[in-house]
Amino acid sequence: MGAIEERLAELGIELPEPFAPVGNFVPAVVTSGGLVFVSGQGPTANGSVVFRGKVRSSVSVADGYQAARLCALNCLGTLQAELGSLDRIERIVKVLGMVNADPDFTEHPTVVNGASDLLVEVLGDRGRHARSAVGMSSLPMDITVEVELVAAVS
């Protein structure tokens, strides 16, 4: 067991199995330059959507935060499946968090902090990243948040 897997065990976090893509794409792409691009991940567990709806009108900011956290956990599960070991992660380079939000909602960064906080909690300084947190008028299957990321790997 690698150091990151040990950290997950200490935190009582179990990585999910990556989703099977619906369409002509893959969960992650590893480049020859040592970057991994992880496809957008939703707030799912055991094959089911956990958080649906727009933040503020049907989902609280606190639940949006938890949805983003779950998205990041799914990103880590995809990285684990793609890399074989999360210890290969040198750094999370970039995170894009998309929030299914009411038109007048402005707290997108607070919601996407759920993803950022999980990555730092699990990876330490390797989890610190550049980030964009944006609002969307809708997301697939009415999910509350979608997160994608880019990681530098060895």
C-alpha cells in the first residue's frame, strides 16, 4: 500500500470505482509529457447520483460543498484506476468546478472548495492547485456539481 492509500485509510475514505463512460470518450488520458486529464466527474456513489439540483433553490451551499467533495473523490478513484498508484501524483495542476446554480447565485468558489479541500486533505501540498469555479445553467442528469482536473504524474 502506498503512502496516499495509507492516508486515505487513516481518513476512513474508500475510493470509488471509476464510471463507465457513456459515449465516445475515456475517463482519463495520460500524456507523454506526464500530465493526466481526468474527465468531468459527478457526485455519484455506487453508480447513483447523490446530489441533484441547483445550488440555492434546491440544494444548500453546504450540500453543494459535499457534492464537490464527492466529485473530487471520484477524480481520485479515476486516477487510481489509470495510474495504479496515487503515489505517482506529483501535483494536482488544475481543477475546474462547475456548479449547477440559480442565475443569481454567486458563491461558486465556496461550493468548489469541497473539491479543493479534499484534494489537499488527501494529498497535502501535492493537492494544491490552480482552479476555476463557475456557474452553469444546467449539468448532465441535473447533477449539482461536476469537477474535472489535470494532474502532473511521474
